[in-house]
Amino acid sequence: KYGVGYDMVDLDAMVDHSVRLGWTGGVNKRSVSELVISMAVALLRHVPIANGEMRTGTFRQHVGRQLSDCTIGIVGCGHVGKDLAKLLRAFGCRVLANDILDFPEFYSETGVMPASLETVLKDSEVVTLHLQLDDTTKNILDERHLGLMKQGAVLINAARGGLVDEAALKSVLKSGALAGAGFDVFRTEPPDDLELLNLPNFLATPHIGGSAEEAILNMGRAAIAGLDDNQIPERGVFPEGW
């Protein structure tokens, strides 16, 4: 099996046993970015709710929002976050980004505005997560942080399950505080919270962010290239000693 996430790899054990890890980041970034945009548009236009109503014979028009007039908050400005920001330029969106690292050249080139996590949550109509899962990011959006989001905002997670407190998410979706959420990843996969999955304003997909044909080919080629070269393709954020 190959992919781009390494949160299920025991990196410390690899260091202890002198095992090398090859990792090429970003090979599926476009596939994930496009899924995020499709989710954002669908949720802003209430497509999941409208589709559910149509299936039961209810013909009711919903008034939504244009993506082009929204502020988009990107939490995690790595490979996918940067690619998404570039795609959003075509829509004319105002884009905020939060990351533990600073990318002044990228921000200057794209017009993306760096901001604190709290500012991203408070000022964005769409918040999308693009972080690795570790001890510092687990439940990074808990009940308190979800409560900072704008009334009627949309939350998207196509990064890693466990970044969001799913029980707290269910509560804000049921209350209507958030207009909707789109998740491609879950704390447990397959997810077992059927109440969350069946909420009309919750759009769920089975971890297909990197499952475009082109992305699968890119991942396979990167894996083969890493084996052929017998060297580490790209250094990631790994423990000291790796």
C-alpha cells in the first residue's frame, strides 16, 4: 500500500531500529484540492440538503452562497494547502492561512493572508483543514474552536481523521450554528457514528481525496522511483535522528 500520510508510521521506532523511510509529499495534492472545492461549493449551495429533499419528493429551492464571494480559511499551508490556495485565485476568493511555519514568498505571490487560527475561524465562511495528525493537532478543532466559527460557516476536513472533535461537530451541525460540513476522513474508518453521517447538512465521502486516477498513478510512480533510487526522496518533519 502506498499513500502520502505517515501518521500511522511509528517514526520513533524506525529511528531506534535504523529503518529508513522514503517520503514524497504532494503527489496527490491536486486530487485533494479539487475534492475540497467541490465540497465547498456543494455545501455553500446546500446541495446535500436539496438532493435529500428531492429524493423524497420535496421540490424546494434553497438560497446559498457563491464561493467567489467568501473568505476561505486554510489551516495548514503545506502541499495541499498551497495548491488549494492557487486554485482559489480563479474564484477571486479572499484566502486566509494558518500554519506553524511562515511562507512569506508564497503569501506575497498569491495574495494569501497569514492569520492566527482564531482569526481564520472567526473570519472565514469556509474553513478547510490540511494538517498531519499528531499529538499537537489531535482535536485541534474542539468544542471551543468550533464555537468561534461564523454562524452559517462551512467546515471541510479532507486531511486526517482525528483533527476535529466529531461529537462537538455533530452538536453544532444539529443546532444550525454551522451550515454544513464535508468530511473525507474520520477518527475511525469506516465511521461508526450513524447519527452524524445521516445529518442532512453533513457531506461524507469514504477517504477518496487522493483517489483520482492521476493521483494514484503519481503515488505509484513516486513509490517506484523511491525504491529505484534507494534513497530518501524528500525529507519530511520527522523525529531527530531520522
